[in-house]
Amino acid sequence: MSAIQPQSNTTTISDLALVGDCGYEIQNDQVIINISEIANYRELENISGTLSIELWALDKPYTGDEFNGLALAGTPIGELFGQHSLNNCLYNLNFQEPSAGTWYLTLMLREWTETGYFTRDYVNFALPYIVSSSPTILRNETDNVINVSFSGNKKTLATAAVEKSNSPATTAAEKTSSPATAKANNPDKAKAQNETAISLNSASVKDIVSVKGISSKLAENIDAARPFESLDEVLKVKGMGPKLWKKLRDFFTL
């Protein structure tokens, strides 16, 4: 999903401003944010605090007041001298998809102050971002049964960070054990995984898109590129990156 929006949401001119067109393009777990210009209209010697570009999902369009929402992506961009600007800005950031619902995306320019970050300027994107509940495929490694759960499986950035910090430390054995070693030590488990995996070469597009993380477009690209000589040939398919394939590889076989 992508959108471009002229900067025209604020009712007053900010001394730190987003100028011109602003847009975003979501590609799996990445989002590309582009901004024509970020300007500091303050006096020449008036340096800004540390600035941050942030993409938020809100339950209603932002009006400049306090807000509640989910941070989808963000990055600090440093300080900016008065009467200076950054032009043709492009940021490729990690994207945290919000939970199921209808969201309004807002791009914010925020400045660090003594009391924390303060929103100096913003752009509301007109097109709502809709997230529907999608099934999570749970594979039973002892038989050929595939269980599908529709329970909520989305996490905000804050929730994910808390869970990671509270999780038990990984043992040395877990760190050094590789998938190949695990299969060698447990051939029955490896056999069960192969039996329940979806065939890249013969499965229907509907079966491929049922795997969490595979979009309809990516499934069509996989179908068009078949047959594959090896599993890793799927990395040549448009829309399939190494990070995504690492998450999905165990769900597929040739």
C-alpha cells in the first residue's frame, strides 16, 4: 500500500515544517517514507532539538492535540540549523503493522524538548489503512493436521519490546543448534515437517496465500515463476526478500 499527500493539514505555519509532498510505500515489513522538504524557519543561529520522523496509526485523523495511537515506524534525523532545510528525504524503515481495524495514518515531525518529544508539524493521509483479521497456520509436527487460528496475533512495538525483555535467556545449546543439526538428531520430526509443508511447485495459489506473510500478489508472482529447482530459488521472485523467506521456508517444500 502506498500514498502521497501534499502538506496541507496544519492550520498555522510551523517554524519546523514538512514542506511539499509527503508519501509512504509499505512493502511487507518495511515502509519507505519520502518527504519533499523538512525546513527550519527559525533564525539562523536557532538550532532545533533532535528531530524525529514518525508514522502513526490513529483511530481518527490527527488535529494537532494530544493523541493515542500505534507507532508504526520512526527514525531520529538529528538537529537542523535555522534557515536550513533537508530536501528530497527518503527513509527506509522497519514497519510494525497495526492490529485489525480501520486506521488513519499520520506522518509527524517531532522535536525533542525538555519535557520530551513535541509534534511540530504533521500530514494526515486521506486513505484509511484497513487491517482485517487473517488466520494463523499452526502445523502439528506429529501428523498432517493443519490448525487455523483466528485469534489476535498482532503486537505493537512496545508490547514486542516488553515480551523480548521478559523472555528467558537463550541457552548456549539453542544458539549453536542449526536446523540441519535438529533434523539429523530427529529424523521423524523432519519427516513430519516435510509431510505437512506446502509444495511450491504444485500447491494452488489459494493454498500459498493461506500462509501468514504471503500476500495475494506475492502468491501470484510465485505461481508465475514455477517450477523451482530448489527452495531458495523463490528468492528470485519479486516481493520475496531473504528476511521474509527465512520466516516462511519451513512451511514449504518442492
